[in-house]
Amino acid sequence: MNNRELTERDLKYLWHPCTQMKDHERLPLIPVRHAEGVWLYDFEGRRYLDAISSWWVNLFGHGNSRIADAITRQTRELEHVLLAGFSHLPAIELAEKLVRISPGGLEKVFYADNGSSAIEVALKMSYHAHRNLGEERFLFLSLTNSYHGETLGALSIGDVALYKTTYQPLLIRNIQTPVPENKSPEATDSALKALEQLLRERGEEIAAIIVEPIVQGAGGMHMYAPEYLRGARKLTQQYGIHFIADEIMTGFGRTGTMFACEQAGISPDFMTLSKGLTGGFLPLSAVLTTDEIYRAFYCDYAEQKAFLHSHSYTGNPLACAAALETLKIFEEDNVLEMNRRRISRISKNLQRFTLLDNVKSIRQTGMIAAVEMLDYPPEERRGLEVYLYGLEHEVLLRPLGNVIYFMPPYVITDAQIDMMMEVAYEGIKQVKK
């Protein structure tokens, strides 16, 4: 088999996510045969450094033997059982560990099977908890430029027009408040004043605010200061509004701490987790919440206050086993400390991009870095030029519009960091103003 043969078979049957399929009349489709560490290998022996961790999920390298072995062991004991009326050890142990490592006050874990589903759970749970306590709050609040997924509820509270505009008539009620423009104190203060004014006017209508803490992913890796989270948390408590921290992308060390919320010293009412939770092996998500919210649903059957939400694969044992081994690697290998050297290496490489006259800005938070090119019109697709250059030079870069970003696996070496960013530098350099 070769790439061309597999591409023909693929395009005959498959419809790919986040893709205008007509593009593949001229853009390469890369069939991946196997992967190891930071490398993806196609069917003709070419390799690609996975600079984006395959949509931000892979933490400890492709084919990580520890996680693979943990899944294999679990297949011999229990592959799946419903989590309604039954339980199993991996789900229990994982819930215990997640509560132990998360911000204080988060005491209950509800499993789902992907990030968007976790958002749906948090939204429904927030609205329903208010209702069980005698309040009708129909409105959700999020930050401008935010992204929280593509199911209808998750899409509703996002603010990236590319994903949202088409489905506007189908969406639940939501409003946005300005995200801080940057990490400066002035930008933080301005955004908090806008939030306070909005809550003063409409706070009684709002069930929850949802934020991507510190870094907005699909919104171009936009970054802001932790102080905003601290101020927003105080305001939501003042107005009785739930605070949902969407740590699906930022969780598990991406921002330099285990969870981004830690940098603000806050504990939310809900925290959603997915992506890196299983080290990139299997789909799994979790919603952590408080005992107070849990008690709002605790009642006799006749009161009809139960949270009736489920997924067939809720708390799947194989996925839980992968997640447990992922967390064990964090514990045993001192991952966050080791990442500090990688963060520094990325930072040093990032500085040279300011020398390019088609670069607007650079930014970094922990293991996430971004280079924003000039405001080229979207239809020019200049980021696509960098993507194609990257493929030609063994690096997978998947730009967000004019933003070229880096979010590699934590096993990346100094030499691989240098290569990744050198290829991106040359790719951006060849884009004409």
C-alpha cells in the first residue's frame, strides 16, 4: 500500500472533521501508518513531527508503552460495563485521583466521553441545579473569542464565528463579555469592569459563566493574565453565578501548572477535563463539581430532581486505565518540573520570530506558544502556506488562521524543539507580505 492508494480509498468513503473536503482535490491527505514519540510516519516512510500533539491530546508521545500496557492489562479484566447501577475499580480510582489533584472544593466526578460532551454536562448541570433550588436562570455567559466545542450547547457559548454562524437559529441563549486584550493589568481591569457592569444589569438571569482559563485555544491561542480569573470568580460568587473552568485544552500541564486555574488560586464550581486526560490514547472526559451542587440533585425519586444524563461508554474501564497511567507518569516522572526546561527552550526559539516583518506578535504560556502573522484576509489562507511548508520539511503545523502555534508532546527533545521552530520560522519567512 502507498499514500496515493489509501488517499483514493479514503476520499471515496470518509468525511473528515473541520475540513472543506474539496480542498483535498489539491491538498495532500496524509495516511499515517504508525507513530512513535513525537513522530508520525506515513505509508511511504516519510515522517512528521507532531507539533500540535494531534489536536492537543498527546502528552507523553505516540505509542507510549506504559499507557499501552495499562490498556492491554485492563482488556483482560473488564472492557466495559454500564455505569448506571454498576461500578468498577478504574472509574473509582480515577475519580479519587482527579479530586485529589484538582483545586479544593471539587469533590464529585461525572464522566462523559469527549470534551464537547463534558461542556454539555456542565451547562445542563448548572441550569438544573439552579432550578432545583428554585431559580430559573436561562442564560449562559462566556468570553468573546472563546471556543468550547461543536455540539449545539457547546457551540452556543463559544464565540468563533467560523464554527457558530451557520447554526445560530439552533443555539441556546447566551451572551459574551470581553476577554482581556492581553496580559497587561490595564486589559485585565478593563475586562473586569465590563463584566461587573454586565452582571449588575443581567446577573439574575445568568446560570453560569464559562471560560478557557488563561489561554483560548481555537480562538487563535489568545492569552490573558490569571488575575482576570481571580476577579471574575469574586464577581460570580457575589451574584450567585456558577463558574465553569473549561480546562479541556489547558489542563494536565499545558500552561505550566497541572491546571491553569491554579495560577489564579481559584476553585471553580465546575471543571471540565478531556484531551490529555488519557495521554491521547482513548476518548474520555470528566466534569468535576462541588458537594453543594451535588446535593441540589440528591432527593427521593418522586421529587424528580435527578440529573438524567448519560453516555453508553460513560466511565469506560479502558479509558480510565489509560487516564490512571497518565496521571501516574505525572507523579513518578516529575513532568511539570521537567517541562520547565522545555518551556525555556521554546521561549528562546520564539524570540527570533520578532525579526520577521510579516509577524504581528508572539506569545507563550507554559508549553503553548504562538506566532501571529499579519492580518492577512482569511480568503488568502496564508497559514495554509506554512502548513504545506511544514509537511515538506517533516513538521506537522496546523495553523489557526494567521496564527502558527506549538503544542508538542512533553517527550520532545531540545533538538526536536529547535527543528520544529526552525521549520516554522522558515515557513513564515517565505509567506509574502
